[in-house]
Amino acid sequence: MPTVREDLQATLDARRDLGPEYEAALVESFADRLDATIAARVQAELHRQVPFSGRTRRTGPPLVSLALGSMGIGIPLTAIAATTTGLVGLAVTWIAIAVINVAAAMAYMRRP
């Protein structure tokens, strides 16, 4: 399975070969593969965690709020990154959003 870096490089190479008219399809395809990679990593981390017994109550912001907030900020950031820096800026933007969400989810799951 290719790494995220290899996948991004392949997407950039394809964009260079196919031209800008395929950029939207390439970005969508890369985003789907990135989502699948992140989901797999989160699932793997969840399987390594001790099952939650329900005896302790977790405090802090629910992860749903974080996810919705990320989508809310992701939409304008996508528009800005796509128009100013193209595919690379778009990829960097969504990778950063994904990393923040995964880190927050992992920190939230580790708390007793």
C-alpha cells in the first residue's frame, strides 16, 4: 500500500500529465484515499485501546463538535488553498485538518 507521500506525488504527477481540467477529479480521488488511510489509522489505534468500561465519565468537547468545526473551517480553507496555491496547497490544508482531528481523537480516547 503506498504511503500518503507517494500517493500525493502520484496525484501531482497525474495532474501534470493530464492537465488542469482533471484537477477536481484528482483532488477528490486523493481526498478519498486520504480519508480511508486516516480512518484505518484511527481504527487501528482504537483497537489498541483498552475498552471503555463506562464507569468513568469523560469530560471535554465531544468529537462531533471538532469534526463539524473542521468541516466548517475546511470549506473556506479549501477555496482559498485551491485558488491561491492549487493542488499542493489543497492537499496540505486537508492533511493538516486530518492530522489535527486524528490527534484530538487519540488524545480524547486516551483520557480515563
